[in-house]
Amino acid sequence: MVEFTQGIFTAAKNVYKSNKGSILRTIVYTIGHFAIAIIVLMSIADVSFSVALTDAIVEPLANAVWYFLLDKFWASKVSKS
């Protein structure tokens, strides 16, 4: 079991190292999206804080995955100088 756990941490560390820029941008984007979604939902849709919070967490997490994939695709297509 220890080897399995170490393997997971090693794999995660390698993924982080090779995708550090995309992961950090994704995290910043996601945090901002949480705040924006709560404010917009409470202001425009007139929903309770708990409903806005739930939507603000679930929907941006799906968007974060989408953004990460998009960013990886985009970065692979842009020539590096």
C-alpha cells in the first residue's frame, strides 16, 4: 500500500511540474468564478445565498476542467519563441 501511495504522490507531482502554469491559472480563474457567480445569482436571479453558493461551486468546477483542457490544447498549438 505504501508503494501505491508513493506512486500516486509521485504521479501528482509530475503532473503538477509539467502543467504548473495551466494549473495555477485554472485555480485563479475558478476562485474568481466562485465570487462572480454568487454575486450575479444573488443580484439577478434573487436566489438565497446557499443556492447561489451551491451553483457557484458546482458550475465553475466543471468550467475549470474545461478551461484546463482548452488551455492545454491552446498552448500546444501556439508556437513557442
